[in-house]
Amino acid sequence: MWLPFVPHQQKPELGLPDLHTIKTVTLTPSYSCRSKEEFRTGYAQTALFLSKYSDDRNSPDLLFNGACGSEDYFEGSTAGDDMSLIADLGRVPLEEVTSSKAFNFQRVHSFELYSRFTQEARVENKHTYAVVINKRELRGLFVFSVVNYMPNKKVDLEYAVKEYQVMNVRSESEGFEWGAKNRAPCGEK
């Protein structure tokens, strides 16, 4: 029996981002280079929230971080079970970064050309980055370029969201822990 394709409906109350549209934001100052009073305001202007959903949960999709006088960096994972990853794509035009090019901008099978995704990436002026969002109820991909950068003070970004999904977790394996080691199944040595 043939069933028609029915696309998922976007729920306006989640405030999901438009895809493939370049937007701008300024993050200031770096998160860890703030006074005690500024820390009381939460993330304030140090973080990028791509949706109302992530903002309501105080779960930023990108954080501009770095202690005063030290190197600044970007991070996508800010909570316990977040496993978002970021890659520095170098000096490439944001307009040309597609979802597939985020993983290998040249689209040439060479292990040296594949993007290196890590937990954090150093802030580099005029560089473009890709972030894979992997959170409990969020999955996505966005790309951004550093337009202007003043260490510890501010970073001006242009960004485009390539994919963004809010999911309902039906079931999950219990016991996630960042430091958990692997063990043999019970009864085996």
C-alpha cells in the first residue's frame, strides 16, 4: 500500500532557525573573562542560541570562551551529556560551505583533507568553522565565520544553519558518563 510522504511540521513555539540563511551575531566578552556580577547573568551575550528551544533550556549551541589573558576558543558542548563537535575549516568562504563540504571542503578523498572535529577550537580571525550539534533532544549542523575578533573582548560572526532537529527520545541506554571505562560482559574474563 502506497503512503504519501508527509513532511514534519515546524512548531512555531520552538523557534527553529531558517536553514541556509546567513545571519550575524556578536558574542562578547569571552565567557570566562567576566566579573562575578557578569557571571550572575548566565551566558548573556557570550553564547549563540540558534533556537528559542535551546534558549529556553539555557543550552547554547556555541560558546565564546577563554580566561582573561589566555587563548579564546569556541565550544559547542556546555552541559553534562552534550557531545557536540567543532571543526576549523580554515579560510574558506561561508557562502560555499554546504553540509557535505563541512566534512571535507575540497570533496577529495584524502585523509588529510577531512575535517577534524574536536570538543573545542581556537578562535582564529577570518576562519570558518562547522559545528555538529549532538545533544539529548537536538541534532544539527551549522557553519560560521569569524568576521572580526578582539581577544577576550568580542567576536563578530556570520553563520548559517544547515540542519536543526528537535527530537523526542523514545528510549536510551542507561549509564552515560564521560569517565566510564569499558568492561567485559558479566561472567566473562
